[in-house]
Amino acid sequence: MCEQSKELVLITGGSSGIGKELGREFIKRGYIVIITSSNKKKLYNTYEEIQKNKNGENLKAIVCDVTKEEDVKEMITKVEELKVTVSILITCAGVSKSKESERVMPYSIQELPKDEWDSILNVNLKGVFLTNKAISNIMKKQRYGQIINIGSSTTKYGLRGQPYAPAYCASKFAVMGLGKSLSHELEEYGITVQTICPGLVETPLTENTALKTLFDGKAMKPKNLAKSIADMIESNKMIKTLNPFYLPN
């Protein structure tokens, strides 16, 4: 466990799902935690819920749209004002379709609108790029830090292409490639970059979908996944674990 008030965990997409449970888990472990989301209402509802913990005073919330560089820069300014070690970035912000879409059935490549493609790639890839870029500047000065990008295990066998999910699969394969590139680029500064690929998790992202059929009807609880990820991150100080897959059992 880290020493309180010295190390900070920044979690994008922290208002729900995996990000929310990671925020709750790291607060329990004594870290300063910042959760971010573009949805102000959901973010502050989550903030109030998690703050009920005994270490709730170490929780902070910042409204940030990770697809907008100015938002990310403003978020970084607020982080730097805390004058603490930014130990961990976890990029949980992700979508499987655009916010405006009410479509239940997935698109084929012929039907997929360009706006839908752009929306998914903006959040799942551009958002990861912008936050990794910004935080790595801080971590390079510290010569220490862990960047954890949440990818996806698109099948029960790992990260593989799925029909009718061209934008989502492209974004998650790209996040894996981005992480591998940055891991080599930033290694000399004491920064590790990893891509974690969870299988199906019971989150708002997967509600009302047919994804369970791809995982034999099994899904992970976000609380259990968050604990496993936090355990792995803390163990990385002694043992490096690269690009793990977490799958429903």
C-alpha cells in the first residue's frame, strides 16, 4: 500500500463500470484518486457515492472530455496543482457506439456511418493518446509512473477481430499497438505502459447486447476485476506483468 497523500491515481471514465470500481478500490488502499468523465451529472453522483468511504477526502472529480485536447490540458493543470506524485494513469473511458446512437444491433462495414466510426475512434483511441501524452510529460519529470490502458478481449480466446464491430475492434487493436510503442519509448524514464484486455464485464457498456453469447453466457463483476487490476498494479513495483488478459471463469 502506498503512503497516503503522496501518490495519485488518475482514472478516466471513472463515473461508471470498471473505472468507478477502480476508484473505489484505490481509495480503500489509501491513494489519492482523481476520477474523470465527460458526463458531469454521473461523475458527481459517483463522487458522492465513493466519498462515503473513510478515505473519501482523498477522492477528487474532474469533468473532462478526453477527446478534446484543451479539456485534457486543463485536467493536467489541476493535477499538477496538487503537487503529488502521479503514480498511475488508468484509461477506462471507452464506448462501443456513439452517444447519440439508439441502435441495438451492430453495424456491418457497409452500414457503418462515418460519424459512428469517428465517435468510437475518438474516445477509444484519440482519448487514450491525449491522456497518455499529457501524463507521460509529468511522469518523465518524476522518472517514475505506470500507465494502464484498458483495451478489450473481444472474444473468450483474447483480442481477435469480430464481425459487425469494425470500429470497436480497430480501436482496441490500435490501443494495444500504441501501448507497445510507448512502453519502449518511455522505459528509460522508469515508466511502464501496459494494455489490460478484459473479457465481458457487467457494465452499462455491455447492457442490452448479445455479447454474453461470445463468452458462453459468462461475465465478470466490475468489483472483482477492479481488485485484480489493482493487485497487479501494486505488484508491478516488484514484478512486471505485461498486457494481461482477464476473462470470465
